Amino acid sequence: MTEPPLVSVGLPVRDGEITLAQTLDGLLAQTHSHLEIIVSDNCSSDRTAEIANDYAKRFPQIRTVRQETQLSTLENFRAVLNQTRGEYFMWASDDDQRNPEYIAKLLARLREDDKAILCFGDLAVFSGDVADCRIVRLVFENAGRGIVTRLARSAFQSGYHIFGVWRAKPLKEIDFVDCWYWPDMQIVLAAACMGDFVRAEGATFYYFDAGKSLRQSEKRQTGRAGVSWFFPAQVIRSSFHTVRRASSLGPALAACAFLGLREIRNIAWYLMPGRVRALVRRLIGRGSART
């Protein structure tokens, strides 16, 4: 009998003692059991290392890496990726969840399509009990679309689908540039130039919305907040270099243009009167309910 493919799961964490055990239990409960789970502890000051080491002693598919010097969020994401051995890879945060068939469904769909580099499923967001989650419509698929359309779609979407299942080899070829503001954007944009993003039915990713700003999230992961006040320039600069290395100058410039437009849209949104924002949210909500 042929052994199922190995899926490597990278779990970068810092001070995750409250939710880490639950996340590891969820990964161990996946119906696709041929996994290796790498926990990269980014100099935690709580019981994270103790919890991770206890699981590693009890479950041979889990191994831990203790970073000796503090890394940025993106550096820790890269660290777990570099440690993996599987043909397929998935990032996992210490506070997110997924249904038991998640990896199996994504892997099966990804293996059906040689052009696909990433597979994701449905998105649900929760901030308390996962049973009270809300479904969010995420349009990330790009198969059959030109590179400019792919970049536009990725630039104007949040990067939740980065937590899908990837083909590890092309993902490792992406040359990340350290950035604390939307650090995953450069990865999604570069990958969109390299292969297709596809959807699998019956796989749900539950994203924990802690209500934190990007600065607060970076501080939680690294112990220090982002230092640049002109933070939109960070994501544009990092995306330019990463996309250029993955593709060429033209797509890199296009990616920067779309990100610039996104930031202009965001600034206009925050300058908009509160009543107008509330009206737009209601209209968007009604539109999503009809789709």
C-alpha cells in the first residue's frame, strides 16, 4: 500500500500558552495523519516551550525549535518553512482552528491540479467561541486568469488563504523581504505569479480575530512593535522585491500600483464619516448574503 504524502505543518509562536495545546490537538485530530508538525518558539516568556516540549515527547510527529534570538513574525514563518521535509506544507497559527478534514480535502484538491501551488477552503472568523463564527466570502481563486488580474485580486484581498496547503518546493523558492506591515502580502503576490490558487469544498479554516492592530500583533510575536510610521511603504517595497525575484519587473511594478491603490482606498475609508461607513457596511453585508 502506498504511503500518503507527508504534509509538513509549520507553527510559529510566541507566548501562546493559552491556545497552543488546543491548536496542537486540532492538528493531531486531522484525518490526514501523515504529518510532521514543527513548532518554532520565538523566545516566549510564558509556558509555550513547556507545552510544546510536552507534546513533542508524547507525539513523535511533533518537534520543537527554540529560537535563541528573537525573530520578526516573517522570519519565524520562514524558520518553520526551512525546517520542513514534506512535499506539501501548511502554516498554522497558535490560535486558529480548522475542521478535521481540512488538510485531507485541501491536499486531495491540490494533487488533482499540477498547475496549482496553493489550495484553500472556506473561511470563518471568530473572536470568542468558535461556534459563534461568521462566514466570510473570500474570492482568492486565480486559475485561468492573466498575471495582472491575479495580482489585482491578491492585492485587494486579505491573505487568509496563506494558511492553506502549499506545494513546498515553489513556496521555498520565494525570497521573503522582512516586513511587519501585511508581511504575508508579498508571499501571496509572488505565489500568484508562479501558479494557481484553487478552492476545496468541505474544508473550513477558523480564523481567530483578536481585534489587534498589525503593530500589536507584531509586538505579540516579537516583543517589539513595528518601527516605521510610513508603514504602507513597507508592504509596497517588500512586494516589489519579492515579486520581481519571483517573476520580472513588469509584474513587480503592477503589484506596487495595486497596493498603492489599496492604501489610497484604505485612507479614504478612514476619512469617511462614521455614518457613511456604517451604511457601506450594511450594503456590503446585504450583498454578501445574496451571493
